[in-house]
Amino acid sequence: QRNDKAAAKAIIHCLEERRDMDGSMITLSCPAFYGCFLSLAFDILTAEEATVCETNEASVSFDVNGMQVLFCCLDCYCNAEKYGTFSNTTTRNLLCNEITVENMRVALGKGLMRAFMAQNAQIGKVKLNPTSTKQASVVNIDQFLEMSM
């Protein structure tokens, strides 16, 4: 039995930026391992897509925040490849051979679509009053902007 949600949560936990006690931004993973984590995420996303196509049930392993983290890591991965930010002494883990950057972008885009659909379904289940809707949208915007700064 596959436990994709737990694996996805662990991947995001390793890649997500967080504030340390001194206020600095840290991640658990070294950028040299982004290729490995992105390859794992790709496998989860493609398995998820196949399941959705077979059963027509939207099951998401990565939420919107998790997808944002993956997009940021893909951007860092591509920039490192483009500008050669790793020294010769640093071993860099690449994406698996059968995964191209374009395939990764497509998988992330489809995963983000499913994450938004799942989030919208959750919002539709919860009745929000006008004041909480305004507060919720401010929190979501702050979440998106925090990672890009």
C-alpha cells in the first residue's frame, strides 16, 4: 500500500523554508538534493494523476502550499543548472533520467490544478461569513508572498 500523502508531507518538510530561532531562513535539505526530492514528487504526482484518470476522484498528496514549495525548488534547480552555482567539489543530484524539466513543469502544473480543486472543495464545504472570508484571503496571500520573498 502506497502512502503518498505521508511521503509528500515529508518531502515538503525537507524542502520548505522556515524561520530559525535567530530569525534566519533555513531548510532541512541541501539544494544539491533538490533533484532527488523533485524526482520523488514527480513520481507521486504522476501516480496521483493516473489514479484520478481511472477513478475520477480527486485525491491530492500535495496541497497548494506544498506545490508552491515544489515550484520554488524547481526554479532553484533550473537556475543552479543554468548558472552553475554548484562548485566542482559539490555532488549534485539530478532529476531521474526519464524526467525532463518540461515533464516536471507539466506534472507540477497539473498537481497545482488538483490542489486548487481540492482546496476549493474544502472551502465549499465550510460556510464562511464575510469577515472570515476577508481574513482567510489575506492569510493565503501572505502565505504565497512569504515564500517568494
